[in-house]
Amino acid sequence: MRKRKVTYPVAKTATKQPRGAGLPSDPGYVRSTVATINLAALDVRDDLKVGHRVKIGGGGLYAGELAVVESILSGIIPAAMVRTEAGKTRRVRAVDLERVAAPAPERPAAERPAAPVTAATASAAGAAPAEG
């Protein structure tokens, strides 16, 4: 009895695209599969405090949303726990947070200055304007 010829499947590398023009020995060559590391993420931010309003940057689910810092987390990469305006809480790298000016707090009606009475507002309320 004769032995059957063995057939092997086509190699997965057979359909790969050819490599770029750069050689690994070139100083400017960076492989396309290499992750880039943002070294600025290691810097500690002194301008963030609990209660500050921030805008979440970077790319992610909550990117572009406004939030309030609930706690500052220290570690190799500083981060903060923030609560978005939608009520969701998440951990965000400090480098991805941008300070936003806090809106002026609403004053209660008792502290608001009274509107001056003018002839137009007095006649609209039904009172006669004071003659002077």
C-alpha cells in the first residue's frame, strides 16, 4: 500500500501586507503594533482639588462630559474619581481632566436684591405711581 501525500494548509502569513519601507535599524522607524505611552500622565497635578468642576478629555465613554471631582487617587499614574452630570461615577487619569470654571451659585430669593419699582411695574401691578 502506497503512503498518501500530506497536504498542509496555507500559512496565515501568506496574506499579510508587506512591511513598510523603514528598517528596524533606522532610528525613526516605529513598528505599527507598538503602543505609545504618554509620559505626561505620570506628572502629579496640584491644580485639582475635591469639588472642582472638570471636563473629561481623552477618548472614552465619558469624553467631553462635565464632572465634579469626588476624590484624588495617588499612584504611579495619578487619577481622580469623578461624578458626571448624569450621575455616573468613574476613575479618570488626571492628565485627561481639564479644569472648568464653576458656575456662580444660585442665591436664595431672600438674599436677592429687590427690583426697583418704576412707573411701568407699578401700573402693571395695579398701583398708582407716586407723584413727586
